[in-house]
Amino acid sequence: MKNILFLSGFLIAASASAQVSVQNGGQLFLSGTNDTLFINGPLSNLAGASLVNNGNIYISQNLVNDQSSMTAGTGTLYLKGTAPQQLNGSQPFFTYNLVSDNSAGVSLNNNLSIAGTHTFSNGIISTSALPNFLIYQAGSSYLGDADSRHVQGWVKKFGSTDFVFPVGSATTERSVAMKNLSVTGEFNASYNLATTNLNNFLSPLVTVDKNEYWTINKVSGGTANVLLLWDNSKVPMPAYALADIRVAQYNGVNWVSAGGTAVGNPSSTGSISSNTMGSFGPLTFGSISYALPVTLLRFTATITGGTNVLLQWTSGNEIKLNNYAVERSQDGVGFSRIALVSAQNQPGEQSYNYEDRDIPQNGILYYRLKINDADGRVHNSAVAAVTVHPAGAAGIVVINPVQSVLSLNFQQVSGTFSYHISNIGGQLFASGQLQVGSPGTYRIGLPASVVPGIYMLQVDKPGFHVLKKILVQ
């Protein structure tokens, strides 16, 4: 005789303190939102059983489903473990809402289908290479995705509305979007590092991004546009000219252009939407012109030895590069060369440094790199700035350039200081007090009304007065 468990207005913990293994071989029915089942262990839903969740089911270990023709119900499934969890079984598991809350991760060796809302609370969801899918039914949605909370593997979507697939590499989320679907369809998407078949492309493409690509497979449906986004802080974007970026699609033999117009900045973030597509497959960024000979990943200027300035930069993808001309300016406008550093032209990332020991002893100094390639092209880096003080001077060092937070290094002074930040026209943007107990770095948040430019910082206390320039980027 099969077991039948009907819950109505009850909370059952199995078990709150000890691990238990729960098998449903009969009928398990949670009737409403007041019904909650806590399982401190695994749950197996056997073939021939019936599980209907209109309430809340919390599972701390693995979930196995062999029930065919399962319905989603109206309730919520919580995958809330502290050790890695798996979904196994011969039949897809259906839920209305899902909360994935396991920092150790959840592995799908079976399909998991969501009809309502998926909340990413903690951890990565990984799908097997068969593949199995995290499935979003028509009308479903998700929230809470991030670099530490997304899907590594395959996501399936049914419907005709715009959708962003929450996929990534397990360390970074690199989502891909579909827009303007012509009819209801079924699409699968995944994300991959290291683009394949790099040497196979057709005109007008002359190169494709080697660092990442997405795969979108159409099971059924019509046409759509694909939106790709780049983020240089997560995955390096080749130094393509913005106007020459295209969506590149692999047709099984070659990478071909799927068109599009890019917006943003190749050195930071941006996006490109493809032309209307009827067939899909692997997709990445391509260009109809060659990339610049180098990708500058980092360029900084810092005070060393009290009066010297250490310039450090890291590059990647150096191709036919001659050298870096190091330039300095005292006003941020007129630059002059102070050194020439030969390029290494080696695979991968390369690190460089140059110490400027012959500097003016007071004020803001601005530095940039003039990058010279073998074809005679010249490209300028972003500007880095530092504030230099007379040798041995006690007081305050301003760490330039500044973005949203101003950092002040108090060297040999302490006490209660008042500060005022004004533009060069005298307009006051921020003021307040700093309590300095010992030498170190203290920070002042800048108001949102501060736009990039040069500002004056005044710091005072009885018997002490300092006026500094700050460069806001």
C-alpha cells in the first residue's frame, strides 16, 4: 500500500538536527503557502510517485526525481545546502519558484524546470556536459544573478519575449541576450572561454576575439537579434576600433559577420546587437580591421622614495610593437618625452616599469604612454597623475587621480581637520571634518555632482593650512 502525505497548514522538519534520507514512493502533496517541509538530507522522488508542491520544500542535500509527468505546482523549491548538491534522476524536476542558496554550488545531472521566479541567493549552478539544462519556461524570470551566482553550462528558454541568459564561467558572469523574437521558440545558450577555429573567417572579418564565445542553439522558433556585451575588467577585449566591431557567427566552417553596430569603449565596457538572425551557433566579437598592436591592461604612477615617481604598466597581446614613449606634463595638456622603453613582444601579459628621478619638486605631475607600433601608428594611453611635495616636507599627500573617493595620506600631522573641495572657479562642492589620530590614509567620498576635471582641496586646523590640486577622472 502506497504512503499518502497530504499537508495543509503544517510545518514538518525532517529533521531539524539529524540527517535523514527521505523517499517518496506514494503521494506527497503540499497544499498551500503555509505548508513547509524541511529535509535535512536528500530527497528521492521515485517512479510512480506523485509530488505536488504548492508550498515550500527545503532540501539540504541531493535531489533525485524519477517521477514522470511531474507538474510545477505553485510553490517554491529551496536548494539550501552547505556542501555541494546534485539533481539526479531519469525525469526532469519541475518547480514553480526556485531559490538556489548553496555557496558550495549545485550540479544538474538532470533537467530542472522553472515556471515562476528563480532567485539566485548563493552559489553557482553547473550543468552536465550531456547537456542537462536549467530551464526557464515561458513567462518565467530570475533575479539576484552576479559573478558568484549564475549558471556554468546550459540554460534553456521557452517563449517569445526578450531574455538574458545568466551564463558564465563560474568565476565571472558573462550573460548573452536575445531580442525581438519573431515567434515563440526554444533556445539553448552556454558560455565558453578560448574561442576555437580562430584562423577560419570570411571577409569582411579579418579577426575574431580569441578570449571568449557564446553558443546559442535554436531548437524551434524564428528570427531574433543577439546582444553581446564586453567587460574588459572581466575578460580582455581586443583593442578593436569601435566602428569596426561586428558580431561574428561560426557557421560550422568559418566565422562570418552577423553585422551590428557597437556602442561603448573597447578598453572598458560596451555592447553590440547583431542583425536579425534565423540560424545561430557559436558567437563572439569580430572586427573588419586589425586590432591595435597591444592591449594596455594597467598603467599607474606612484610616489617612491619620497620624491621619485614609479610608473608601472601591464600589457597583453603585443603584436609588432616597437616601444613605449614615457611622457610627462605639469599641466595635463603639453607632454614631453622623458624615456623610451622597448617592447618585449612576447605572448601573454608583459610587465614594465620606469622610475622618474628627475622631477619638479612641487605640484601635480601627469604621465602617459605613447605606444608606437611597427607600422608607424601611434596610440596614447590614459593619463596617470601624482602629487609631488618638496623633499622632506611634512604634511598631506593627495593620491591622484581621483574617481569617486579622495584618498589623503597624512604623514606627520594629526588632529581634527576641516576640508573644503572647490572647482577652479571657486564653487564649493564638498566640506566636512576629518579626525586623524595617526599617520595613514584617510578617505573622503565625493558627491555625485563632481564631474571630471581639476579641483582645489583646502585642509585646515589651527596653525596648519594646505591647498592642493586634485584631478578627478
